[in-house]
Amino acid sequence: MEYQRLGQADLSISRLGFGGLAIGGFHYGKTKDQQSIVAIHRALELGVNFFDTADIYGFGRSERILSKGLGEYRKKSIIATKVGMRWDKKGEKSYCDLSPKHILEAVESSLYNLRIDNIPLYQIHYPDPKTPVSQTMKVLNELKEKKKIRYIGCSNFTPDLINKYQKYGRIESLQASYNILDQEADKHLFPVCHKLNMGIISYNPIAQGLLTGKYNENTKFSDKDRRSQSKYFTRKTLSRIMPLLDKMRE
């Protein structure tokens, strides 16, 4: 496994990370906890030390399963989680909330779920247009001072937002969708990150599983599986990509 410094942070992370969305057992169909734990153990065996999750994944289930799977390695691993997305009262729709009140509640919940005293990388999941940037960054900077979190990251930001948030404190990393089918981030996002010496974390590297070659035009996903609404699994995309995947197999 190769390792790389994340931005300017004192963190050496594996270049391949473990994404915790599916182990929440919600967005990718039903997932058995034991299967998730086996996958986490395998990642550790391969030298992975970077594990990414979010408090909203499976209503906190992803964080809890990740902690259980890591066991004694949880404090040796670089765990990244996210804040800023909440479920409505019915648990059906999500919305953004980066208010100081929510962040303070959320960080304690994540620390409890993960069973750690300090979160290595605490990321803003999505921007919240209702909450002033100054308020969000003030509370995040205070959490750094209190050693609840080590570094602040962001996800799904535009170049303008990155620059805006950086005025109020150091943002160490950006998460953005990036794979051989989706390279828009190369045009505007990544140049800003390079200029600011920010680390880049790519999500969707295998296009929600499409690039594994396990799926085709006849694959059916349940309505609760996010891929049933995904741009990667439309008939138009599949008809274009399948011949390319066949060539890759060759």
C-alpha cells in the first residue's frame, strides 16, 4: 500500500481508502453487519488506514459498524466522518444543517458512535446556504481547540465556496466525485485545491459499482437503492459504457 500526506495535515493516509456509505445498510440495499466487518478487516490486512463515513449514513449505523470492525485499530486508523446532513422526522428526506447547535450535538454523537476521543478529519458534508459561513467555521475551529477534532475538511464544494470558507480557518481537504466517467473536478475544483495545498479525496471511484463490471443493462435495483436513480445506471449511460467495460476485461 502507498501512503500520502493529506494536504498540509500531519496525516499519512493510504492512497486507497474505505468508504462507509454502503455499510450503513441503507443506500445500497440491505447489508449484513458481519459482511461489513469482514470487509473492514480485509481493508486493514491490505494496509488501508483511511476510513471515511458520515453521521447520516444509516442513521449513525455506518459509524458504529466501522468502530466495531476496526476494534483495537480504531485509534491507530485515520477516521474521517462528516457533519451537516440530517434526516427529517420521518427519516425519509435529508436536509443541510451546519448551525452551531447541530454541529455541537453531531460531533458528540459521532465521537460516541466511533468510540474515539478525537476525530482525525471532520468534514462538512454539503454546504448549508441558511447558516453563515462565519458561524459554521467558528464552532469548527473551537472544536479543534478543544481537541474534539484534528482537522477540518469539506465535501461537495464549489471553488468559490472553498475560497470563502478558507477565509475563516484552514480547510485541509476536499471530497469530490471523480472516476474515469466523471472528471469534471479536473477543470475547476482540483486547481483550487492545488493552489491552496489541500488534500483531495475522490469518492465514487468505481462509479457506484458500475466500473466493477458486475452490472449490466438488465440489472434491477430496488427503489430504496440509490442506484435506481443514479446517472451511472441510466439506459443511455449503460449502453455507452458496456462496450468499454468489455474491452477493459480483455
